Amino acid sequence: MLRELLRRQTLASFDYQWRELPEADALLSDEWFRANVARIVADELLCLAPEWFRGRRVLDAGCGTGRWTVGLLELGSDVTAVDFSEHALEHLRENVRAHCSADELARLETRQVDLLRLPADLAAQRFDGVFSFGVLHHTGDTRAALGNVAALTGDDGVIFLYLYGKESVSRVDTVRLGAERLLLAPLPFRVKQRVVGVLRPGADVHHAFDLLSPTINTRHTFAEVRAWLEEAGFRDVARPIEHTELFVRGLRDPDAVAPFLLSPPQPPYWFERYA
């Protein structure tokens, strides 16, 4: 019962965040990020040559307002973008219309989806690529959500995940953040937005709200995530970016992808400009 309440709170928090705070650093409102998003996806996150993406079917699982969707479309993929938040999907469609060509817009499908409860017709599909950035650790059951999206990856497909890493936050900070989130949880979101601004003066309000408002924020180890992906049939599981946070790529058939593989990026990484 408590888990379901926390899950509802987290889903509602993101719905509010996407409706009221759709602009921030490293989103499409950020000119540098917008200009570099396709390169980041190919060169730094998946480490795959742009040629791999052309004509591929890719699922953006937990797409938010579409910052990665735009990059995937720009690289030539047919993208199915799913999110639980209809407000996120509304902004995504606006962003694609604003930033993409008519051809790219025609290659987009959007759906409102709960990653823990996939609709049967989606669960029956298979994609060349599954991309999920910063989402599964907010579902309340990371392993189950990961299993659901991993199952959508085709026989020679690729999966990319970004997840919170256990090594990124000390035990003391973990306890402090948990206490802040629980204390803030009963507040109406609009009030919470103002309080978050006071608690994190000078910080980007979108990212501060993202940090403090959702009550479900689980952290994981690479060994844990690798075991889950290997269990799901991925033969090659690697970390394209070595960091305390988890940037993870899984290949079902490494030989099929080998001609497109790029060398891992070297620091400074794209996200370090925002540190």
C-alpha cells in the first residue's frame, strides 16, 4: 500500500514538473544541448556510428519532453516515444514540431504508457534499440521495469540505460535527501516548487524539483544492472561512460553491432559542462 502511494506521488510529481517546469539546462530549451543532442546520443551514450541509427526502430522509454527523441529522429530513426505523463507527451510533440523536419515528425509515434504495465500490443513489439534515460529508478521496481523494456529489444538489438548509481551519493547524503523528500511530500506541488527554490537557492528549479520532489529514487550498482541485462539475454554489457552514475549499454548480438561500434568518449563528458 505504501509503495503504491509513493509510486502515485512520484508519477504525479513528474506530471507536474513536465507541465510547469519544461525548460532547463540540458533540455531542448538549452541551445548548446539542442545543437549537440544527436552527437551526444551517438558518440557518448551509445558509442555507435550515426549510420547504425538510420531506418532503425527505437523506443524512447520514459521520453519526458523529448530531448533524446529529437536526437534519435535527427539520426534517422523511427521513434516510438512513451511516457506516463500526458503533459510530457504534449510538450514532446510541440518540441518535435519546433525542432524537427516534416520527415522527422512523420517518423514519430507517441503513447502514454506505464513501464511497469505495458499494454499487450506494445509488449508484443520488438525494437532495434531501446533507450531509457533517468526513468527506471523512479518506477518503484527498477528490475521489473528494466525487464519489461529489455524484452522489447530485438535479437540483434541494443539497449541503453542511464540509472542513478549507488556510488554517486554518500550514505549521509542519501539519508538527508530521503528525509527532505519525505518532509516535502505532503506539500502541494506549487508550494513545494517555491520551497525547493528556497532549499536550493541559485539552482536550476527544474533540476532541484527533480531531485527533491519524487519520493521514489532508487540507486543501483553496475554489477546489479549487468546481471539483470545478462539474465534478459544481453551478451555484452558495458559502461560507455565510466562514472559513479550508471551509463549502461547492452548488446544482444555483439557481432551484428561490431561494424558500428565507436571508441568510448573521453572526459570531459557532455554533462560535465553543467556541473
